[in-house]
Amino acid sequence: MSTNPSVPRNRRLWSWGGAGFAALFLGGQFASAPLENGSIPLPDAPVAEVVEYFSANTATSAVLGTANVLAGLALLFLVGRAALGMRSPGGRVGVVAGWIAGLSLAVSGTLSVVLGQVAATAAPGTVETLRDWNFWTGGVIHVVCLGLFVGLLCLPSVTEPMTGRGVRIFGLVASVPAVLSISSLLWFYASALLPLGRFSLIVWAVFAAVSLWRNPKPNAS
């Protein structure tokens, strides 16, 4: 495929942040699964279960956490590319949400690694606090902010269109359950929106990466 010489090469590299985010996040899930000993406790599980799980899953936590850190950093590349086309206050809100989404996933990954290392020796209260923030940063904070970023990014009135119309429509649809997952803070059963929103947006990220690679100018149609 020919490259448009008027487009800086780094814009094409930034566009692959979406694909890198998807590949690293999913890769971490698949790579850590064979190493896992038992099932990860739910957020409201007794702290003794959390300590037992992370003490027995040092390698799992390291692999999954490292992958999430790298996935979060890859997402920031996509956010940086999106910032080039923002043209309204709403667009700036979207960029901020995107930064938070990438950084929160990286923080969650870091906490996962730390938990695997200290769970056996740290005070139960410390483990509980680390686990809570590991869950919040990698769960509702990341997913809701990612949904806001993608939803605003896909509105032509907010940004210069970066992807094809079909990708933008899919992004708008995928962002709905992600943003609504904030209701899981008040209603437990709304937690089902977290994986639905997360994986819908991961699929969007792959489509967006391909579209951005083919049309790296901010006004891709």
C-alpha cells in the first residue's frame, strides 16, 4: 500500500495504538489463563480469599498486569492521534477521558503485579485496598472513560471524522453500554455492562486502527 508523503509517518504509527491495545489486553487474558490457580475473587469477597488468591497467583498477576500496563500505554497512542482532530470543548472532554482510560488501565495492571508480590506478607487491609483500586481502575473507571472517549470521538460535530462512517456508527453503539456501566456502582447486576462495553470497544479499536491506517488524514470519510 502506498504511503501519502504529506502525512507524517508517526500518524500511521499512532493509528495502531488501537490494535496494540486490543492485542495486548486480549493477549494478557489468554497468556495468563493457563497459569491461574483458582478463580479471582469478586470485589466483595472476604479479604482472606483475596490474600489466598494473589499469594497463589504471583505469575498470573505478573503476566496479566504487565499486559494491561502495555495495553494502557498503547491506548494512549490512539488518544494522541485522536487529539489531532478535536475541534470543540466536547472533543477536549473526550481526549481527557481517553487519557484517563489508558492511564487507569496501566495503573490497574501495576497494582495487579504488586498484589502478586506482596499479598502473602502485607497486612490484610493493605491487600484489600490494593485489590479495590485494582478493580476500580481496570473496571468501571477504565470502561466508562473509554466509552466517553470513543462516543465523543465518533461524533462528527466534536472531531474531524477520522474513520469510515460504519466504524463511527459502531463506536457510538459500543460506547453506550460502556458509559452506562457506571450504574454498576449502585446496582450490582449492571456489572454485566462492563464486559459488554469493554469487549465491544476492543472490537471498535481494531476496526478504527485499520481505518486510520488506510486513511491517516483527520478527515477520513
